Amino acid sequence: MTDNRNKAVFVTGAASGLGEATAERLATEGYDLALVDLNGDGVEVVADRLRRTGANVWSRALDVSNEADVIAALEGAVAAHSGLWAAVNVAGIGVPSVFSELTREMWDRTFAVNMTGTFLIAKAAAAHFGDRGGRIVNVASIAAQQGGPFLVDYSASKGAVVSFTRALARALAPKGVNVNCVAPGLIRTQMWRDGGDWMAENVAGAAGLTSEEVFEASIVRQIPLGRPQTAQDVAGAIAYLVSDDGVNVTGQVMNVDGGAVMH
């Protein structure tokens, strides 16, 4: 097994869901961790739990759409861990809506977190990678490739993340930095449950269903393998892209979706 000591990974959205699962997976593989989330109390709970397992964890609250705070957070993490190996952009938001009710404020906030936040973290991280290069892993969604009728702003923002990943991979390749993207399908996270609840209340054909029943219907309809992805499944893909095994992989979008989108 590769020795990952003294390789620090900066993970956003680490208080819950995929970000938490990613932090847990990377901790088991021996990386030093810098964990951030808008939910400062939540990220401290995750950080404390991982510290008790022996992981070396630095943590703080962070709004990824705030440039000054992003720069300060990366500087703090680098100072704490004496360097930086990778940044993983998990933080994201997705609030379902009918397109006619999608407001400019909702659109701007979705892009501020999902796209601008990804850009700010990537830019600040790239400034701290050393001579050995580094890794940037962005989280998009299969919604970027097939669209979500009740997630127009979310789908558009994740499509931007995909294009940004491919362009940035070319820009940073001469510096030995690999830039990749994972595109999860349906995962049972709080974001999805909230979306299922919204659909049950607002979408014809879903009326009266629970979020879990909406979820199960979506699995049957969309996923050839017939099982939902777990946050741990996606975290495993992220861990691969962060690792030395991913040394020759860059500019790629890795779908983790049970075959929901096939090219």
C-alpha cells in the first residue's frame, strides 16, 4: 500500500454526505486532512471523530463562494500540514424548482457554490502545490450530462464544472497537476431526500409518495445495475483519482452511476 503520510488533502463539504464519506475514506488510506464546510459545527464533529482514529485533521468553517475566506483557509491548511497534495471539491447545493419559478437569486447562489466555489478552491490550491505536482478532483453530477427537469440551475452549474475540469486539466498539466471530475448518479444523501420530498409535493405522479419511494422509483427507471450508488462508492472513485494510481489520468469525467449514463 502506498505511503500517503505527509500528503494533505483539502476536502470541501466535509460535514455530511459525500464529503464526509470522502474524508473517512482518505483517512483510512493515511492522508492528512483539511476539512471545511459551511456547517462549522458539523465539520468539527467529523474532524473530531477522525482524529480519534489517529488521523491528522485540520478543520474550519468555510463558505466556498467567499474568495478571501477560501484563500485564508488554504493558507491555514498548508501551514498546518506543511504542504498540500490534493483538493477535492465536494461542496454543492441543489434545490429543485419548476423552471418558471426559478429566480435569478436561486440561479446565482447555485452557481456561486457549485461553480465559483470550485474555481476558487482550485485556484487557491494550485498556488500551493509543490514540485511533486498535485491533484484536483471536482464533483459534478450525471445531471450535467442528461439534465434534470426540476434542477435546471443545478444541471447547468455541474455542466460548467465538467467543462472547467477539462480546461483546467490542460492548463495545469505542464505543472504536473492532474485535474479530474467524478459524476455521481443518485445517492441517498440529505440533498436527495430533500429533493424527493419536494417532488412528492409538487410533481404529478409522485404525489403522496415518500422521498424513499421517489428514490426507489428513480432507481428502477434509471439505473441498469438496479442499485443506488452509496457515498462510499463515489468516495472510492475520488480516492483513486487522488492516489498515485491516478498518475496518468487527467481531464476525465468518471461516472459513478450504475450505468445510468452510457456513452
